[in-house]
Amino acid sequence: MDNPASLHVAVTDEALATSEPKPPASSSIFIPKLDRKKPLSAAWIPFIFLSMALFIVSLASPVLALRKGNSGAEVRNLQKTLQAEGYFNGPITGYYGPLTEAAVIQFQQANGLSPDGIVGTNTTTRLESDSAAATDASLDTPLEFESPIPEPEKPLVSARPNFILQRGDRNSQVTSLQRNLQVAGYFNGPITGYYGSTTQDAVIQLQQAKGLSVDGIAGPKTRAALESTPVSSASQTAPSTEATEDRMGFANPGLVLKRGSRNSDVTALQRTLQAQGYYDGPITGYYGNLTETAVIQYQKAKGLTLDGMVGANTKAALELPSPTATPSPTEELNQDSFSTSAENPDNSNFNQDSLIKPEENYDPIPFNQDAFSTPTENSDNSPFNPDSFINEDSEKKKNDEQRQSSQMTLKQTISGKISPKSIVHSGRGLFFAQNMMYSHTITVYDRQYNLVKTIADAVNLEKYGHSKGSGTYKGSPVEAAFSDNGKYAWVSNYQMYGSGFNNPGSDKCSPSQKTDNSFLYRINTNNLAIDQVIEVGSVPKFVATSPDNRFALVSNWCSWDLSVVDIQQNQEIRRIKLGRYPRGIAVDAASQKAYVAVMGSYDIAVVDLNDFSLDWIKNIGNSPRHLSIDPGGQYLYATLNGEGTVAKIDLFTGRVLRKVVTGNAPRSMDISDDGEFLYVVNYHSNTMSKVRTRDMSIQQTVNTNANPIGVTYDPETNQVWVACYSGTIMVFQD
């Protein structure tokens, strides 16, 4: 079996190359070591003269440029200089890898140099002039004695340093940047955490006003200038006096509340909607599915834009008394009227439902206890605004205590001719169970546990433009995901049955076997019928959709790659090679990145959904299988099937913050709508664990029927549905 540590040896981590042997000293390259005890033969004389000539020429030559692939003291000094200038935050390794190259390019762009990533004469001169006072960072003074190269903290994400912000970024630092620009009077758009054209224009205006290099990139100098800028009189109405405080104000008409917000202003919104008859959920301070649905219903009743966000117009309407009753909650929403913008892409269709997984048999990877990390870390809590509601703190504490102390109880057990590999909630009250080749069906249930329909996996491939042959073919449904706010279900099929499919894949396979490709079905949830069939890779397992409805992503177990399906074209547009046994997929709310668990390794792939470039979060743990991302986009959770643990990963640093042991072979999990809890099924333990995400502590473990393998969470009922591969679906009330 391959060593997992040797997989994916594309050098995305700068420290990977530090173990290369050092080149010999320049003098030893040309002058051989002579045996002084033996007389020198005449044959050596021409060679010695040639070697000496070449050596003298090399001494007179100018210093060679530094570039990707170089190593040594000069590179170490370069990294120190870039670090001191604020462009490099990786480990000082002495190896010129992708992180160093990216830092050099950013320095070159900021200083008007050719951004080629190579440290030549001009770049060296500029670096020296910028760091003349730094005695340990001179590029002309290599260290004679160096301590051993330090090993970086693992895992590391090879990414741009977080303190360089530019268009396309989306994180909490962009949120802080937008707030600072707002209070300085340069930015008047919504606080989204996304660096779009509006944010870039505001940065350019600041740079012009401060006499900085105008590039629209918020580097160290730009951000330092911004932090020293006094508060603009135009921003005095903002509810916060702290420029970088992460607060979205219901009382401030210039700010926007939307899905994923968590603060006291959301509490005020929920209470207002509740008083007017649009919201009947708990007062949590978190803007989730229930709050978004209530806002959309309110907007529809008032003739406002149906975007599910509380902007200036919706806030103004909410402050007026409501003379009419709430519309019926069963009214259909017109998704075509949703508005989008470049600065704030539409996130209304994000489906947090966990996507479920099966039993795989392959060579186990030895468990490494040293990989465990258990720092005392707490999740990010949004700042509390005491001016909004005096009792908010005590009420939220009471709600949290009630929920944390609640115990899951078995509500219903569903049986029948089923062998559910997964169970997934549509977000609209339907639950799809995928029953593999053992039943050749997808069974659909409602919230009353009724069987709504049994969908056969039989299709006519020729009807959908596939020329394998005429007649009916059967699939074997594995996983499902939903798009278009639950309108369509996308179902992966482990393999196909019929003429022309003679080389099926299995749980132990490789691309060299050239096993048959399989297909992804699209099911319209209005009539519960298959209406599209798309060819993907071999043994497709997990499927996920991007919140912006651009892509359906499928991990192909036997072809070791990821299929990217264009949802509008209903066809595969790209294959991305990943490595042994890709499985779980999670897409961020901005539809910018997809995270893929590569189960035959210790790693998680990071796919950029704009250019399909590939990055890695390394050394997470043994056999990552399922992934869930928290609603705020800060943390990624991974079940580690080979360890029996669940890991919490900080997406800004790529570090594992904590692991918790849940049971034997944790397979699938789902995250609650507010991001407070994970529900994890443990295949060989026949249990489900409820894990509090804040500190990764187990709140409860319940027994299930044999082989629990899929799980999904319904935020409206607070019920957890568990698919047991042995032939039942269990519903727990939380």
C-alpha cells in the first residue's frame, strides 16, 4: 500500500522541500580532491587549469537571481526580509517555494516592479532599500551558521498571507476592512465580508487620498494608513465605535442583515417579525433558514425585492406597524425574483444538509496518536450590542442552556424495502433516502414520516443522449444533494447495470483498472421524476451543489477525481485529479471554494471554483471521510474514519484546533442550522453522537439500529434523521 505521506507530492507546502541535500560549496564543484600521496599525472594538468578558470569566472559573475526551487541562506534571508515587510507569513525554511514566490510577486506589484516572482537586481535593490535598518535581513549577508530548519506547524494551507487582502477574498478580515473603510468615509456598501468591486473602489480612493501606490490591494501600508485615519463625520451614526467590531446593525439603515449573521440585531429582527406574525421560531440571534424564510414572506407581502436580506428598504418597512395578517406559510416562493450583486452574491440557496456516506473497504492507514491536537479553543462569538436589548445576554444564555441540556429521544422508526446508504433533507420538508443496488430506489418521505414516493433508478440512457445502447438501465443510488432552494435533487449512482457496462468498480480500485463510468441523476422535486442524466466518473460517491447554483460536484471513488457538472448546461465540464478515494465534499457559502476529503490519505483538497486550481490542507488525520462547514464559514469539520474522531479545522490557518473521539468508524455528520451542534453517526459502534462545536465536547450519544451511515438535520423541527444501512431510518427529536 502507498504511504499516505507520499501522496499528492505537488510541492504546495514550502517545508516539503527542506529535506533536499544541500548543494556542494562552489569551490568543490570544479576542483577535485587530490590524493597528495600520489604523484600528479600529466593527464590532470589541463583539467585543473580549466577548473580554475571556470572558478575564477564564477567569482567575478554577478549574484544569480533567486527563484522558485532555490534553497539556502540567501532564500532564508529573503524570507526574513519579506516577513519584516509584511508580505510573508510562512515558516522560515530557506526553500523558495510557492509561498515565497507569492510573497515576492505581491512585493513587486506593490513597488511597481515586474511581477515575475524572481528576485533579480531590481527587486533585490528595492528590498534592500526598504529594509536597510534590518540587520538580520540583508540579502548580501548569508548566514554562516544556521540552526536546523524548523519543521512547520502542521497542517499548513499553502495560501496567500491573510494580511494581504484583494478582490475575490472572503473572510472576517475583509469584514473588518469594510467596517474601517466605512467609518473612515470611503465605503458605503453592505458589510458582506466579500472583497468585490465596491470594496476595491473604496481602497483605491483611500490610496489616492493617502498618496499610496494605487493598486486596489489592501496590503500592510494601506491598512496601516486606514487604521490611522480618523472617523468620518458621515459615519457617526454607526452603532459601534470600534472600527473592527464584527457587528451588523438592525438600527443602522446603511447595514445589511442576511443569512449567517449572528448578533443582537438579528434578535431584534426575529422579535419584530414574530410580533407581526411572520416568524414562529425560537429567538436565537442567528439568521438561519427560518429567519430567511420569514423575511422573504414579509418582503413578498410588502411588494419588496425577494432577496431574503434585511437591507434599507426592508428595515424601513419593518419599522412601520403591520395592519394585515401574515401570509400563509405554504405560499410558493418565486426564486426567479431573487436579486444578486457582484459585491454580495446570492447565498439564499445554501443547503447546509450534510451529505452522507457508505462503508468502504480498503487498506487501513496506521493510526497516529501524535496527530491529535487538543488546545483550549472556543468558537468565534459575534460581539454583543447592549444598546439593542438589555435582556439579550441573559435570554440567549437561557436558550443555549436549554438546548445544550436537551436530550435526543427516538421519535419514529421507518422500515420497508429499503437499504439506505444516505438520508438528505431538501430544505423544503422532503427527505430522500438512497437505497443503493440492494433496492434500486430512492424513497422520499415527508415530515409526518409518510412515504411520499418510491423512485426507481431505471432510466433510458438513449433518451438523454447517451449511446450505451437502447432499453432500460439501472443505477444504484448512493448520495444526494439539492439545488435551486430544494427544487432539484442530484443523486449519484455507484454503478450502472445493463448492456455495455461490463467492468464495474468496487470499494477497492484504481484508475488503472479503467472501470466503467457511472451517472448522476437530476430529480425534479415537484413531480419526483428523473429529468436529467449526466455521465461522470467511475463509482461516484458524494455529491454537493454550490449555493449559487453553478455546479454540482461529484467525487469519483475509482477514477480518483472530481467531476464538475455545470448545472445550467446539465453536463460535466471538467475533471480534477485528487488521489486515492475522494469522498466527502463541502462548499463554502460564497461558492468560491470546495473542500474534498481524500479518504486514502490524511489530506483535504481545496478546489477554487473560479479557475479550478487545486490546493491542500495537509495532515488533518487518518482517512477523512465526511465534511461539514459551519454557517459562518470559519470552521470545517471532518470525520476521520481511520481514527474514530471528528476534527475541527480553522479555515483561515488550516490548523486542526481540536479532535474528539465519537465512536468506531464515524461516517457521516450534519451540522445544525445555527452551527452549534454536529450530529455524527458511528458505523461500527451503532451510535449517533451529538457534539457541541464550541468546544467539541460530546453532549449525548444514542444507540441506533445496526450500521448507521447517513444523517441529516431538519432545522424547522429540530429532528435528526439517521439512515441505518441494515434497513431502517430512525428519527430523533432534539
